[in-house]
Amino acid sequence: MSDYRHGTIWSINFEPQVGTEIKKVRPGLIISRTGFNQKRQKITVLPFTSQPLPAQGAARVFVPKSSLNGLNRDSQLITIAPATFDKKRFVEYIGELESDLLTEAKRKLAIYLGLH
């Protein structure tokens, strides 16, 4: 699969890391629109982490593993760390985020960006 659809989850190479940026190969959620992704060489994503935190708060969305999303463990989507990468960093398709969780992630991202 290489259509890079909005709302899909991919394994992405976040290296090289600078400072406190997210690092290593990890799942990421495509948040840029499908039409842009098909025409452009760069795609905007939100990273996942499997590191548990006491509360998810305004910056994260809890995403339990499922057959639809393809995650191999319960994770948290970090909504305050959007990043744009070249398609060459996309390693493999993992799955698709559940629609209610995608809506929640977009709402929290809009708040973070001051669009809400």
C-alpha cells in the first residue's frame, strides 16, 4: 500500500532525532489530507508512544491495540508533536485509526494549533 491516506497508521523512521524530538522507528498517524499526500513528497504525521503516563490529558489520545489499527500494544497518540516527513521515511503500512479516535486527535490538534 502506498496511497498514504489520511487517518492511516504507518511505521515511520523518526531518526535522526534532534534535542527532545521523537526518535526511532515508531508508528505515526497521517494527519495531512489524502489529496495532498498523493501529490506531494512530504506527509504530516503525529507520533505514537507506548510509554504509559498517569493521565493522557490534552496532549494525548489513548489508542488501544486492535485489528483495525494494527498496533501491537496499547499506545498514546501525541497530538502536540506534528511532524512533516519525506515519503522515504515511511517504512510500512500498519492499519487505520478508528474514526472516533481520529476525531478526538484532530480536535486536540486543533486546540494545540489555536484553530479551535
